Amino acid sequence: MHSTLQLISFYRTFGFVSIPEDQLPTMIRVGFLFCFGEMAGCNVCPMRRAAGG
């Protein structure tokens, strides 16, 4: 999922962790090309949670 920067700590309480941009699948990175490799500049942070968490 993608969180706004202001909600990162909120989602962490549910077990989500941030994903470095360079570790995202290609298709997701392509969807955010408008951020020019700087998702924080677009106010978003990719996050994930382990299955079953």
C-alpha cells in the first residue's frame, strides 16, 4: 500500500513497514514515474505488512 507521510506512524501500529523505492516491483515504480524517483516528494511512502499479520 502507499501511505501519506503523515500516516506512516499510524500504519506502523498495524504492523506495516516502509519499503525502499528500489525494492518495489517494476510495475509499481512505473506507476509512480511522475515522482521522479522521489516518492517522499509526492507525499507518499510504500509500505507492506507480512501475510497473516
